[in-house]
Amino acid sequence: METLWQWRAEASQTLRSLQASKAKLVWRFSGEAQEFPRPESVAEERVRKVERSRGYALPEHRVRAIREAVLQGARLEFAGTVSVSHAPKRAVVEIETRAPVLGLEDYPDLWLPAKTLVEFGKDYCIDYAYVLGYQSFAIAHVYKTPAPAIAHPAPLEVGCLYPFGTVDFMLLSGTPIVSVYGSRPDDYAQEGDALVLRRPSDGVEFALVLGGGRPTGLRWATERLRAAYTLEAFHPDLRQLPTQIEATIEQLHRRIRAAFTLEQVANDAVAPSLPKGVSVNDFRLSSIKGARASGLTGVFYAWRGRLPSAWRLRWLARWRGTISYPRSSDAPCNGGSCTLS
């Protein structure tokens, strides 16, 4: 495992360099999703779902188009950009693409521009996904995670056909992938041409393929997907930072292929944050496994620029968590309304 220890040390140095220079990594991605044929019952349910969301019966030609897409399968293309901004205590990911519209999944030209912001702190993460023009309906979600947050899974919402997950965020941010799930090089065992992570999590498999003293590929499987990544090229100066990544992902009813290319590394970037006033549902009082579970409600409040303290969050939970009108930061919280400080 000496090679793996050395690679992690070099990759960690690369990450520290990105953080110190407040680097912004700009990626471009594209790919396609092949939808597998589904049974008649799924087609009928999708039509009913679209009609419920619209509030009216669909015309016959739209019903026919939805049925054909479900019964015959469909090939959908997607593209977009990902930027990762590093700050001393957090990393912020912005994803811009076009999101499928319910009932128009088979008409990519009619998809709407969508944006997702994901922030990773030491032991928390935030997601905020919205379709342009419908931002007022979007809600940000906050989760408490083990440290470092970017290396641990969370039920994040990303408005994109590509299923961004823990491995993607680590690779695109330059975080040492050997540390996924908080693991260390000693947690891996040699099996054939791969180093397999032992017991990373229930229902999870993870393996690295090494070449030239660094990972050149990896395999990742969860209860929802199986994925293979190939690291095609690396940065000439930041040697452990990949610049070209290819991914193949198998889901229950879909096969996805995507390619990511690093286009720019800029220094002294200002990491974005949630707009003030955005509605937040905070699950930090729940375990990460229980967050967003059926019937579980987080603590609601309006974003005021930073996360409330654990004490303030518990106080808000006792009052069912709704913050209405701003108050002076010096005023005590009473009546179920206060300003986060």
C-alpha cells in the first residue's frame, strides 16, 4: 500500500494548493442516457402523473408520445458545465444544464435551463436546485455528515439527467479519491488488478485501478447504481488532478455515458453562496440516513447568510422552525420568529 499512501499525500498537497489559491475549476460535460423499455403499467402511471401536475387531461398526441417513449425506450442527450470553487473551509459546486420537464422527457429541445448549487463544509452539505424562472419555488436542504462532508454520501438533489454523487464531487474538486467514505490506504485490499475498499458502507462497493503511481480508473456500486470511471488525463502541474474523465453508469432502467473535460483553473475566485431569503429545510438534527425519509420534516427557516448554531436550530425546531420576519440581531427570539446570527 506504499504507492497508495504516496499518492494520497501528493493528492492532498494538490488539494491544499487549490484551497490556498482559492481556485475555481471549470468543467464541461456531455453525454447520453439510454432509457430502457418499460411495461404498459409504467406508461399509464407516467401519463397520470403528468396530468395530475398539469391539472387537466393531456391531448391524445401527447399521451401517445409519452407511451411510445416509455414502451420503446429513448435516447436522451445532455450537456452542461460544472464549476468547483475552493475556499479555506468549504467547497462550492455549481452545475448548469437543462432539466427534463415532466411529460416532455422525450423532447430535450423543450427542457428548461436548470442550476444546482452544492456546498460542502467540514461536517455539513447544502443543496439548492432550481429551474430558471421557477426559483421562487425552490428550497435548499442542509444535512449533517461525517467529516469531510464531500467524501460522504448525502441525499442531494441535482437538477440534471446525470446522477451526480459522492465520487463525482470528489473527482471534480480534486479531493483525493482514495479518501472516499473517510477511508485510508490501509482500508484497501489487493484483488487482481484493483485495490478494493473493505466494508465502505452497507450495500456499497468501491475499487481503484492504479497505473503509473496514481488511480487511472475506479468502480463504484450502490443500491441504486453501478458505475465505472476512467481517468484519461491529468493536469501537467497539479499532477494528481484529473483533467479528462469518462463515466459509465448503470441504473435500474437507464444506462448513462458521460465525459468531463477540465477547461480552466482560475485563482482568487469568490465562492458563491445561497441568496439571502431562500427557504431552507435543515435536517442537521436528524441522522444522515434518516434525512429526507418519508414523513420526516426538517427545520424550516429563511437563509440569512450562514447556518444557525446548533442551539438556535434546536430552538427553531421547538417552534416548528418557521422564521417569518427579520428582527434585529440583538433582539431575543420570541414568538417563533427571529433572525439567524
